[in-house]
Amino acid sequence: MSAAALLELQDISLSFKGVRAISDISFAVAEGEICALIGPNGAGKSSLLNVINGVYQPQQGLIRFAGRECRAMRPHDAALGGIARTFQNIALFKGMSVLDNVLTGRNLKRRAGWLEQALRLGRAPGEDDRQREAAEQVLAFLRIQPWRDAIVGRLPYGLQKRVELARALAAEPRLLLLDEPMAGMNAEEKAQMSRFILDINREFGTTVVLIEHDIGVVMSLSDHVVVLDYGRKVGDGPPDEVRRNPEVIAAYLGTRH
Amino acid sequence: MLYREAGQFSVRYADDRRFFRLRQGRLGLAALLTFAFLGVPLLGNDYWFSAILIPFLVLSLAGLGLNLLTGYAGQLSLGSAAFMAVGAFATYNFELRLPGLPLLASIVLGGLSAALVAVLFGLPSLRIKGFYLIVSTLAAQFFVQWALTRFGWFSNYNSSGVITAPPLQVAGLDFSSPAGRYLLTLGVVSALFWLGANLARSELGRNWMAVRDMDTAAAVIGIPLLKTKLLAFAISGFFLGVAGALWAFTYLGTVEPHGFDLSRSFQILFIIIIGGLGSILGNFLGAAFIVLFPLLLSNLATLLPAGFIDAGQLENLQKMVFGVLIILFLIKEPEGLARLWQRFRERARLWPLRY
């Protein structure tokens, strides 16, 4: 891998009560690239994302993010360090409006304390304006302004996926983790979502790690593909190289015995 | 047609942040406050102040306290009355033991004491959720009542544990008449509602709702779960504590620990369920329902021919009718009166058209 790796995983192993989910996985994600994690169901892709942003603590291995090395991430530290993510099953705040969801994504950008905000003193009003402006930019970028005041739980699925991306993007992350951003979408919606992911990557230089099952999308979108099978890494490289890797083909299509 | 919003644009983000985006709403609130502060004291009589308006205001405030915790932050609690009791007894003791302390300062200190106790019983909330958390707050309910009865110090060794209101004076003015007690209550409640509404719309309010709706996602976004939950308990405890002090001193005058028993906690829970979880207005609507409806029922009963209902059964019948109505209402509108009002307003915007 290139020297400018933003994220490096070294020999990560994770098990749940003795069941191995991930064994000895190492790979690196270069700054500014789009990296796809692929593999059959149960290969450990989502678990790996959860390790990267600290939802799960691996039993073994090292994580290096933005030059800092640690045994395991914590969700709060990951967020502070600039890692944002979306979830496979939409994890939006369903009772809140689209705008409030996006604003919540920016909660770490705030300096005024809660009492200051409650009494509307000091930094609070000016900060409210700046937060709103930044949130509006995200809404405009993902073209969801018309639904700004809609309650998220009442929006259709495709839009909810986009709102979740907006919430993650609002944090101005260095690393964006997307867990199946296109699951359950039709071809048109997939094309639109791919466009958004590319735009985010190009315009903000955000590094993206995404999980996706649609191989066509993966091959056209990503600079780098990591293939997992049964918690092991079976392929790692540019899309074309991975496509020809016999182990990857075996994992997806099975082998002749 | 009165509710026209044509021509009223938000041109700055600050316009959008107002409580009422429409001029009609702001004028309405100003008119309501003017009437409540100036009109009602002139027009109302002692019965209205003492039996209806003061308990309505205090219960609204208590509802707000619980709503911040349960409706916004999603932490179920059955300890509301305990935190009210702490507020009342702490205020009493601050007045008693620190002579010369202004009444409002004692009430604030009483609220802070309740906040402290609420945080203590909120500590398990990081580990236990939902119905199981009720048990922890229920413990608060029983423990506080027990402690206040067991240790005479809290009630200054009164033989039956009763505490009596200190002189109700603020800035040299006497507020002990019914109208005065109403004004004092109204002032405190208005100020705290302003604070509560601001909180609910601030970053903290959003964090509360985030924790309520999806706590793993909230943690991933960088919301500190423990701090957010404990702040909910503290702030809720503060509001409930102040409500308790008002309940004891501006409404009842004298109160014993038994006045803050479990049924009071349930009453406050009903207020927010009927009014609407996660709504500021809902607290007023729910409290009005709880205070006014029994009165209405008993007035209706007097219209019935004499002897139709045995006087002894009247109270039981009232409770039954009240219970049935609550159930019916919750089936028709599970999201509470505030939602009903919201739907009416949406309708009124378009009236006489339907879309």
C-alpha cells in the first residue's frame, strides 16, 4: 500500500463467545480512496466496520488511524477523530426531522455549553446560525432540502438512506464508513447514490470504506477492493486484479472438486 | 382564514428558530401571557386560583419535568413524586435553616437538591433500559418517602412529618393571598417553561431525542451517552423539585411525605401520556385534562336527579368514568392531545380547502 495510509488494520481478530467473526485481517486504506469491502453474507464485513469505529472491540490486533495507533477504538474517539458512518439497517433518529438529524450529526462541532444554549447567551445564537448553514449545505449537496422539516420515520426508504448519508456527511468526516448504502434500491436509485458517493469523495476528499453486494457498482466505484470470506481476507487490490483472483472467484462461485 | 401565513417568510435562520414562526402565534402567546398575568388576577376568584389554576400550573411544570426525561430522552421514570418531595422538603429546610435566604433562592436550591437525587437514581440508566429502569426510579419513590418519614430532621421534628409553607415574600412583596400565590406560581412556571422549551430545541434536546430513538447511532455520532442521560435526570429532577416546592407552598400550604406518593407519580405520567410525549404544549393540555376533567364530571353528576346516584358511590363512579375515558382517548389518539392540536392546526391552515 502507499505510504499515505489513513487507516491501517493489523491482524484484527474478533470473536463472539468463541465464534470467530474475523481472523487476522490486515489491510490499509489510502487517504482519499474509495475502498470496497465485499464478500458473501456472514463474511464479517459489517463486524469489520464496527471494529473500525469502535462499536466492537477486537480481541487482537492494532488499528492505526490518521497516525494514531490503538488496540481498539471507542465510538466517541472515532467520532472525534473524524470517522462517520451509516448503518445497514437505517439507524436514523426516527422521531426527529431531517434537519434535526443532520444537525445532530454536527454535534461535535459545537462549543457552547448546554446552559449557554438554554439561556440563549454568549456563543449560542451565532453558533446556531453557523451549524444551520453547514447543515443546509449538506442538505443541498444531497438534494434533500424539500424534506427538511419532514419527520424522518415517515419518509420513503430511499430518502431515509440519503438522510442517513447526510447525517454522516454533516460531521465533515475524514473517513466515511458506508454499510450497504445501496441495499434494497432500484437501479436508478443506485446510480444516484453512486453519484453522491463519488461526489463526496471528489469534492471533499473524503476517504470512503463501503460494503456493497452489487459487483457492478463495486467495480465501477472503488479504487481498491478487499474481499472477505468466513472472516478471512481472500483478496485485496485494485478491482481488475481482484476480479481475476482465483480465491475470490472460489468464494463467490464455489470451486470444482 | 385568521391563520394566514402568506407573506411571512423566514429570511434569517434566527427567524426559523423562533418558538412561533408565524406572527399570529407570537401575538397569541403575548395576548395569553398578558391575560394570565394581568387579566386573570382581576377577574378570577379565590376558588379558581386555589383549586384550579395553581394546581394546573404546578402539574404542568411537573409534567414538563417528566417529559424532558421520558418524552425527550426516552428514560422511563416512576419517581417523579419522589423528586417533587425532595424539592419541597429541601426548600423548606433551606428556608428554615438559612434565615434571610430569599424564597426564590430556596426554591432554586430545592430544585438543585432534587436534581442531585435524580442523578443518583439515574446512574443505573446507562446499564438498564426501558421497563427495567422503572424499577430503579420506583426505588427512588419508596426510598425518599421512607427517608422523609423516618428521619424527623427533614420536617423539623414535626410529629406527623408535616411541613408548613414559609412566608411567601419575594422582593419585599407579599404573595400569600390566593391571587398572589397564583402570580408567584405563574411567574416561576413561565420562566421554567421558557427554559425547558429552549432546552428541548437546543443541541442537548436533540441529543436526548437521538438517545431515545437510537442510542448506538447516537454514540457513533459522538454523543456521550452517560452525560446526556444524567443531564436528562438532573434537569428533569430540577424541574420536578421546583414543581414540588410550589405544590407544597403555593398550592397546599402544608404537606406531608405521603402527599408525594406513588399515585402522584402516576398522575404525572398520565399527564404526559395524555398530553403528548415529547411535546411542550402537551404538558399544559395533559395537566388541564387531569385537573379539569374530574371537576367537570362531578359538576355533571350534580345535574342528575337527586338520589339517582348514591353520594358514596359518586367518587368511585367518577374514577371509573375517568379511567374509561383515558383508555378510549388513548385508542383514538395514542400520541396525545398535543398531536390532536397539531392536526387541527394543519387543517386550519388550509381551511376551507382540504389539500
